[in-house]
Amino acid sequence: MRALARALPEPPVRAERADGRHNFAYWSTVIPDAFALLGAALTPPRAA
């Protein structure tokens, strides 16, 4: 993941790393921000 972040043309807006254990406790902490990011990326811009 660190190599991917270094290879991006721009730095990540947000990057967090945690030790394994990708269980519900972990996912429940990252899903809200992940969905907000996807929602913002998929929402078309408003007409002026």
C-alpha cells in the first residue's frame, strides 16, 4: 500500500494503515469515509 501511495501522481487525500485483522470492527471504521469518497466521485457536478 505504501508503494501504491508513492506511485500516485498526487498524494492521497487520506491514507491510513492498520495491522491486519480486516474484520467488522476494522471495516466499520473505514466504510463511512470510503462511501463518502465514492459518493463524491460519482456525483455529477451541479449545473451553474
